[in-house]
Amino acid sequence: MLTEKDLQQLSERNIAENQVIQQVAQLKRGTKYVQLMRPATLGDGIVGIDEERKDMMTAVFDADKEFYQFTKFVPASGAASRMFKDLFAFADSGEETKFTDIFFSHIHSFAFFDDLNAASLRLHGADIDAMLQQGRNVDVAKALLMDDGLNYGKLPKALLKFHHYPTFDRLALEEHLVEAALYATDNEGTAKLHFTVSPEHEAHFKAAVDALKDRYEKKYGVRYDITYSCQKPSTDTVAIDADGELFREKDGSLLFRPGGHGALIENLNDLAQEVVFIKNIDNIVPETKAETTIIYKKVLAGLLLHLQQRTFDYLETLDEGAVSDEELDEIADFAKNDLMIDIPDFVKDYTNIEKVDYLYNKLNRPMRVCGMVKNEGDPGGGPFWVKNDDDEVSLQIIESSQIDHGNAQQEAIFQASTHFNPVDLVCGCWNYKGEAFNLTDYVDANTGFVSNKSKDGRELKALELPGLWNGAMADWITVFVEVPIETFNPVKTVNDLLKPMHN
């Protein structure tokens, strides 16, 4: 199946031949749907936070954070082209839509307006208002999107101006610097951030950070420790053609495609950091409206530290070996009620030694505490109780594409979901001995997604790796917490920047 030239390509990407064989098998099999048992709901898989517990967990975080290493991990790869999809279509066709009507009628409200106005003057000798009066809306759109203008269609979201303040504007990147200063600093005043970037954006990204860092260090009295990584070539995936054969380029070489955000589990693993905040690049608000976000970041982190410390104490007890039946019952109750670990009834019939071994393996895993917001119709993943191939039931974040919507029972469970995943995670990545987990050991490789694509007019089947907060974290200890909708403010289209929370 693989030629010498193919093997050379694999070697250059550090991809094993066996990986390709497994990927081809997955591509031929197609997407393997998950088995939903029921939606996770408040009181059944999702923890509610009242005022007393909110204050308690915030206090835990503030009191204990000096003993931990924190890193803010921000997936920031890829260009913002999808954010401007409707404007690209308009620039190409000139056909007005409701979307473009909203964009142009509110154009003065965007933080990038002054820059766009300057680009219009430079390119066309006229300001935005004059251009719009002349009906040259297409030229305005092109000035925003194209290389000779602001080039927003190719820049990463991190480098776009998101928010306008009375005397200045901020890039999405800057709001993350602010957030890190407000909740992710250690006892020496160092704020660690890690951005995943695309190779083509890395130099521009670093230059922007270098230009901004000193300003924010002085403003917030912190020191930033900022690192970067790109998706590894070893996480690229192959594709197959309509005949089920490896898809090849015109020159006969294998086609490799990026493996999706699930590839970033490798980047996260390489960091080997103790506690990691994960949040997407576009889910930020102006500092003036960030109070709720900051509070609930501390709540999630405080809960993680609290649960993790109890878990570590119990693991040390189990590690000692001589554990009484009463202690085992106490540990099992904690695992079930606090860590949301489903423990089958047959475990009650285990011997003392078997119970020790079972509970040790269940507790000695990476832990994540994930914010969940009430579902108000947003697309994307949600929290569910799921059964795997070994008949184990656990909490998982599941995307719509992972569900067999043709199965009436599964669809009913999906529709009964009450909450939505805003990608708001705090992760404990070290074990009770202070050693970093190998996070790749906890990936469910079977949860990759197969999609139909085309290239050069030819059909192909493409494989996306298990999503970072989906199958890539399938075997983590998972706790879901309800957080306010105010903490979820993604910018998926440019017009999202017009919403009240971004102004």
C-alpha cells in the first residue's frame, strides 16, 4: 500500500506506518457514533454553584494559588476567514444581504473602523462615509479583507481589533493578556500564557506580543511568560479517495491534512504544566465587562484545586495498601458524588484488594472542571452521560457530528440536552506525586470524525482527530459546573462584535 516515497513522506512528518493503517481503517469505517445514555443536567452530572459555594471556591483559589503553577492555554491557530464568510461572498458577488446591511449600517461601531477608514483613504482617496454614499460598499469590504487593505481575511483572530475603549482599541490578543494578569498569575507575579499558532502567522503573532507586552506588564504589575507552538506535522492525517485508496496529489505524493483542534492534545502534553486554563481566542469581552468571567474562572479553578487535593489524599491512602472497608466506601462515595465517576454495582462484590486497585485507577487520572452554560440555541457540543465500548459510563462533551441523528432514541436524548459547552476548562495535568501525566494515554482514538470533502474536483474522505475537549480528553476525570451565560461571548462572525457584551 505504501511506496518508498510514501515512507519518506511519513518519516519527514514523524508519522508511523501503523498510524496510516489505522487512519485508513477509520476512514473506511466512517464516523463511529457515540452511545448517549442521557443528557447531563443540573443535579445529574452538572454541579450548580450558589452564592455560598461561589464565595467558598473563590476563596480556595485565592488562598491556594501560590502553591500551584498555572498556564493559560489559548488555541489561536488559523485565519479569521470564516469570521468574514458573508463579507467575502459579498465582495465576490456584490449581492446585499441582511448580514451586510447590519455590517455597513453599524460600521462606525467596530473597533477597527479608524484603521479601515485610513485604508480607504489610502486605497481610494475617500473616507468610508464617502465610499458608502457612492455605493462602493464592495470596495469597503475589500479594503477590510484583502492584502492591500487591512488583510483581516487572512490574519488570525488574535490580531484583529475586537473592542473599542474611549481612548484606545484592543486586539483579541490583548484581552487575553488582561485576563491572564487578573486570574492566572503565580505568587511571584508571573502570568504564563501559551498560544497555539499557525506557522504562517507565528512571526506576526510574536511581533505583536513583543510590542504589547511591556505596556501590560507595567499596567498590571505582572511579568508575562509567553510561549507558542504549532500543530505538529505528526498529527496530520491521510485521506482516501472514492475507491477507498489513499488520496494522492497530482504528483503521486500522499495528501496530508491538519488533524483539527484535537491535535492540540500533543501541544498541551508537551507543556507539562500543573494547572491549565483553556479558553478559545474569540471568547473574550472588554475588561470593563469581565468581572463575571474572572469570578467564575476562579470558581472553576478553586473547585479543581479542592477536588484534586482530596483526590490526592485518597490516592496516597490507596497507595499505602492497607485500606479498611469503611475507607473504601468513603473513597467510592467521593468518586461517585464529587467526581461524577460512575461505579458499576458489580464493584461491590470485589475483594478489598480489587476495590483498592479499581479506585486507584479511577482516581489516578488527569482532571478537568468544565463550565457549562444553559443552551440558548447555540450550535456545538454539550454535556452527556455516554457509554463506551467497554460498557463504562462517563461524562463527555459531545459534538452534534458524533451523534446518530437517524436513531430516534439518540436524537431524543440529544434534544433533551439543557446545557452547552462554551470551551471554558480548568485542567489538572499532574498526578499526586507531582509528575506530569502523559495526556495522550487518555485519548479515545475511536472518536475521530470522518467528513466528505473534495480537492481538485475529486471526492475524498477526510479524518479529524478526536476533539481537544471531546475524545482527546475522553478518559479524564470530568466535572461539569453551571456558569452564567455572561461568560460565553464568542465571535464567530464579524457582526458578533456588535453584541452588547462586546461594546
